[in-house]
Amino acid sequence: MTSATSITVRVPLAIRHRPGRKTVVTPMADGVVPIATRADPALVKALARAFRYQRMLDQGRYASISEMALAERIERGYLGSLLRMTLLAPDIVEAILCARVPHGIILPALLEPFPAVWADQHVSLMRG
């Protein structure tokens, strides 16, 4: 029989407590700043809710936006603004989910009316 050997690996890191979650922060290596790749949680959450609400409407769980807003206990206007996000161009949705969002695309801008034509959305959202 052989005796068990153990190896101890030490990785310098820090755990930062943020509201609702813990984040692991690694140290900089040779002065190289790590690239932030985390998607904006507010944008991702709003987008997920928008597609969830749209799916519920498509499945017939609610007959109208007003009925859904009442059942979900959210303001009808806000629900309408969220549902509009399902009309975003696929490349904008992908950019939001992959944390490659251009600087001008923020949640308040996406809750405002924007063009339905995908090609025009980039121009409109970048102005905001």
C-alpha cells in the first residue's frame, strides 16, 4: 500500500460581498488589468423578464398586457416597456448577454421607444 499524499495549492484572491452575491476578485498579474466580462445584471434581468412575459402572452396564459400586469403586480406601462425589448435586433440581444454592450446602450435607453427596424436601432440607441 502506498500512503496518500496531498498537495496544497494557494491562489491569492479576495472575496467581495456585494448585495445578493459574493464576487471572487483575482489579483492583477504583472500589471495586466483583467478584462471585465460580466454582463450588466440589470440589462440581463430586464431582457429575461421581457422574453418570459412575451412567452406567457404567446402561450395564452394572459389575455392582455393589463391582465398580466395586474397578476404580476407590476405597472402596465413598465410591462409594455419591457415587452418592447423583445423587438431588439438579435445582435443587440447577444451583445447584452455576452457583455459586449456599446456604451450608449443602457437599461433606461432600452425602456424608451426605439425603432422596430433592426438596422435603425443601433443609430437610435447610440444617440441615447
